[in-house]
Amino acid sequence: MPLYGDELTIVYDSYSLLLTGKDQTGEAFPLTFKMGVGRPAGYVYGSVPFVAIFGPSVWGVRGLSFVSGLGIIVLMYFLGKKLFSEKVGLIASFLTAISMWDIYLSRAGFEAHFALFLALFGVVMFLYKKYIPMALGIGLAIFTYPTFKLTLPLLLLILVIYTNFKEIIKSKLFIIALIILTLFAALSIRETLKGVSEERFLRLNVLSDSNLREEITQKINEERTLSTLPKIIKPLVYNKPLKYVRVLFEGYMENLSPEFLFLRGDRNPRHNPGEWGMLYIIELLVLLFGLYQLKKNSPKDLYLLLTWILIVPLATMFLGQTHALRNNLMIPPFILISAYALDCVSKKMRFIIFTMMCVQLIAVLVTIYYYAPNKFGSFWSLEAKNASLKAIKESQDHEIMLSTDIDNIEYAYPVYAKVDPRLVISQYQKWPKIYGNVTITDQNEK
């Protein structure tokens, strides 16, 4: 698949940093990138080595996510081994390797996937009492994907309670790790106060949705008009705070619903090109059996994994829709529960379950490679890629004009043409943009 909008801006920022030390807007070594509407810096800087090798290309931006997927497979082995046994670790590693959810994330330059690797690295390092690497992993994760700013501190607190708080707090290395995390938190707060790191969240969250606000207002007016409650009581029963609590609760539950997890996913073709749930259908039974076995044999681990799952939607519920990227921190606990369940069944049953998973995976892969590219090309800025490649070819002999009516063309052409970042920086916020014989015009500019 071609590069979509976020990937185009990420890879070009990495390319610009590599050659100039500035992003494509001209800011030197930023911690938050303007082109991502408040994009954290982690994935952009992490992609620089790949861009140095492959240039501003598919591998330049997706290489980091691909390697993250491989790293997550390894980390799941160590996590399963530490919590349960080596056998559970091996099963967890295998389940991660064939996880539809993680395969989807590995195929594109998703910041959330690199953040998941960093977060999981931090968790594993914590459980193995390597506190300094733990702090670096978690600290970098919160500078890679914004929702992790809420969920990772809660997860760390849960892990401290799960292990032995009194013993951990005595460790000098843990105190140093807390200092490192405090420094990361201070930098994060500074970026927030500058008003750039939370711009996307402030624009997308349900509390700032004007349409939803109007809908709630109309609903409250209707209820107060039709209700036979005493007039003095109506404002206590029908009001905005209660309505928003319901909206948030519904959003929370949708991120844990069978429809999202097992049937339809988040319905975004970039996150779910196989058009199934994020987990295998058979995993519903496997997970239920795993919960039963953990309750019977290892309740402490059950509480850890369940709490881990339940904290993730606390961040995603504010954004009004299910989302495979924002919920990806749920992947490890779901896989660990399934791995523990499969360790408790016979070899024959394990083989049957693996076979059912592989049958569904084959169907998903057929969809991904033979159907999705044609059906969902527009979601990956296919038209912008084709127009850019044609402009590159034709501009050798002719002057070419490209219009922003082609979605993401202003980001696609500099990437595919490998336009000098200095030229792109010089034309930031200018229209039209002139790159030699190619001119990009914005139809909204007068």
C-alpha cells in the first residue's frame, strides 16, 4: 500500500531532520511536530536511521514499525516466561507472531506500534528489575503516542502494587528511574503548556465536539419539557454532566465490546484491512477459559491482566470511537490470557485451536493482499502517489501543476520526488508551492 497522510509527514520530517536538523516547518529538533497536529517526537526520530538507509520511502517510515513487531514477539516470550512459565512465554510469542491486530500494526508506520514496543519493553524491564531501562522505555513511549500519557503511569502503579511496593521503593535504582520518569513528565507537561502536543486531542475529543454538544442540549431541553418531575428537580436529573458521563461510559464499553474485539474491529481500513475483529473468533472461548483457569490457579496474575485491560479504554473513551491504535496496549494482556489457557489444554485441543486461528488468518491475508489494495486505495493516498509519480516523469519536459484537490498531494510529492528539505522549509505556509517545473496549488487559497 502507498503511504497515507501521517506516514508522508512523518517520513519527510525524518528526512528533513537527517539533512538539515530541522523539521519541514523549519523548527530545529522539535519535541512536538506541527505537521502532525501535535505529533509526539518518538516515531519521527526513531525513523531517522531507516530514512538514512532507505530514503523517504515505504521502508523509511514503515521499517521502525516492522522491527517493533519483531521486538514485541520477543518481549512477549520474556513477559510470559516471567509471569507464568517458559512454555507460556513460547505460546505467547507464537500468538503474537500470528496476531491479526499486531500484523495490521506492523504493516504501516503507526506511531502507536512503536509506542507499544517501548511500553512493553518498559514492563518487561520492570519485572526483571532493570529499572533504568524501564524508565527509558516508558519515558520514550509517552513521547511517541499521546494516549500512553494516561495509561502508562496507571500501568506502572499497578505493576508496583503487583510486585512488592515496600521492596521496590528501597531500591536506589528504582528511585533513579523515578527521577528519569519525572524528567520525561516535566518535558511532556512543558510541551502541553506550549499548546502544541495536545492539539490533536483537543480537536478530536468528545468534550469539544460542537455537534455532540448541540445534540445533548436539544436532548436535555426535550427531556425537561416532557418530564413530569417537579420543575426544581429537573435540572438535577437532566443536565450536561450526566449526559457526558453516559457518552464517556458508552465510549469506554465500546472499546471492550465483542463487536470491536471479535467481529468488526474499528472499521478503519488502515487499522483493519482484513475487515474482521482485532482478535480471532476462537479466542473468545480461549479467553473465557483462560480467565477461569487464572481465577482458579493464579488470581494475582488474573487481577494484573484484567486491570491492565481495563485501564486502556480510559484514554480512548474520550475520542468517541473504537480505535485499534489507541487500544493496542490491550494486545499483551489478551495474548497472555490466551497463552495461559492454551497451556492448560491438551496437545490435541491446542492443535485444533491453532488450526482454526490459521484458517481465519489465511482468509484475512487473502483479503489484505488481493482485495483491500483495490477497495481501500483512497485511504492510503493512492491517487496522490500516482499523481506524484506521473508529475516526476512529465516534469522533465513540461511544467506541471498539481492541485490539493488530490488528497495529501502537498505532502506526497515532496516525499516521492525527494525534494530538498531546504526548499520545502522555505515554502512552508506559502502558496503556490514551486518545486522546479512542478507547482502545487491550494484551491482554498485566494
